[in-house]
Amino acid sequence: MAQQNASAGKTLGAETATQPVFRFAPSPNGYLHLGHAFSALLNLKLAKAHHARLLLRIEDIDPERSRRHFETALMEDLEWIGFRWDEPPRRQSEHLPDYAAALDGLIERGLAYPCFCSRSDIARACAEKMGWPRDPDGAFLYPGACRTLTQQECEARRASGARFSLRLDMAKAIAAVQGPLTYREFHEGEDGLAVVAAPELWGDVLIGRRDVPASYHIACVLDDAAQGVTDVVRGADLEAATGLHRLLQALLGLGAPDYRHHRLVLDSDARKLAKSKSSPCLRDLRARGASPASVRHELARLMKVEF
Ligand code: GLU
């Protein structure tokens, strides 16, 4: 029987009520490597199988690491590998006012607060407490020093020029939604399963950076909604973030796409490939004479997925 995804207005199975939308969302802070190529090609394969539109989103809100030449390079590399997208790419740096407005709304509702602690303040405070819990990315959970600041205290610190980020008040945020929240996860070749979101694993997570009024999490959920994304296909390293994204969607009145978190392409030491490490990027492979077909073939062999 066909399954209905109410949020996306999509019917899986016999006929498609509205055309599904997939997206690939790289950050232009380095050259693309085989892991990105796999994710992009899997999106392409699934989008074709679902007669879906396929979008490219440039996640460039990090001013310290994003570079235009990496954006140009990633588009060239994606075209080289055979990835095609349907609309002009959406660049997150062009939508900062939208993210700021959503963050302001959360502050007004008492669900987010300014935090004046630096990363080193937090690391120092938590390192002193033996066994202080960490979030799924390995960072210490925020101990909460700024959660109880009064409005006057915040204003005084801001007036003195102190820089601040924004944190979600996780306990209040969870209390503000009708829980438990679920999303639909598809594993390879299987029907979607309802997964219960576990946003609490992130504690009072950062949702607004010091330097830009946005964070990966807030920009990602707002853009998935703005672009009408029905199916998110991304690496298993982002699976834990999906529980947090589901909470943000509920808080912001956004529907939830379906998710597929794929296995990561690992290097010969079973470590995740990262742009910052010295794993070969697509450009290096091309310079060494690899063809797009040979890269696709190698990925298909490694990951046991036909492209
Ligand atoms: N920009 C993220 C990355 O390059 C991907 C985010 C996502 O697919 O949600 O890892």
C-alpha cells in the first residue's frame, strides 16, 4: 500500500501527487572528495528513480572557511562526475536575514538565549568536572552559565561590546512541541521506518554563531523547507543531527522531509574522508588521469551501490 507523507504532500508507491525534491548541500570549504561524490551520485540515482527534481545548495555561512573558489571548483567537479541540478544553486550566505528572523522568533518565545561563553571557557569549565557529557559530535554539552542571565545582565554585556552566540533552551524547546517527534528514515532497499527524534542529546545547542546570525542547523531546516525538499540523502555522520532538525522543524512550523543516511566512504585506515585530511580529492584523481566512469566504478565497488 502506498504510504502518505503528509508534510511533503507526497505519495510513495503507485502515483506521485507532487514531484519529490532531493538536494545535495556541500559546504565550499575545500575540494570535494570521494565521500562527497558518493553522496551526490546517490542523490542523483534516487532522484532519477523517484522522477524527482534535484537541487544544489551551497552551505556557505561560515565566513572563516567558505571560499568562492571552492564553490566554483565544487560545481566543476560535480559536473565532471555527472551530477546535474535543476535550478540555479541556492547560496545560504544570500539568505542570512531569513535565518536571523527565525532566530529572533525563537528568542521572543523564550526558547533561545544569548550566550557570552567562548569555546575555551566551556572546555575549561567542563574539563574540570569529571565525565561531563558530550554531544554526538563530541563537544561538551553546554553547562548553562548564560541560561539564567537576566535581560539587564545580557544588555549590560552587549553594551560593553561582549560578543555572543545564540543557544536553544533545549528543555523549554522540547516542552514547547507536541512530543515525541518522529521522522521517517529509509534504509537501503527498505520501507521507511518512523524514528523517534532525540534532540536532547545536543543539550543547549548553538543555533546562532557569533559572527553570523545562523548556524548549520537552523539554515539547513529553513532551506530544506524553502526549497520544498521532500527527501534528504546525506552521510551517517549527520544522523544524530536529524533529531535536532526535527525539533527545529516542529518549533518553526515546518514539515519534515524523509531521510536516508548513507554509509560513509572510509579511507584505507577506516577513517572518514575529510576535505581537511590528505585523502585524494576529485581534482587530484582527475589530474592523475582518472575518468568520471572510473571514479563511479570505484565508488560502486567500494560501496556496493550501482550508479
Ligand atoms: N553542508 C553539509 C556538509 O557538507 C551537509 C549538510 C546536509 O546535507 O544536511 O557536510
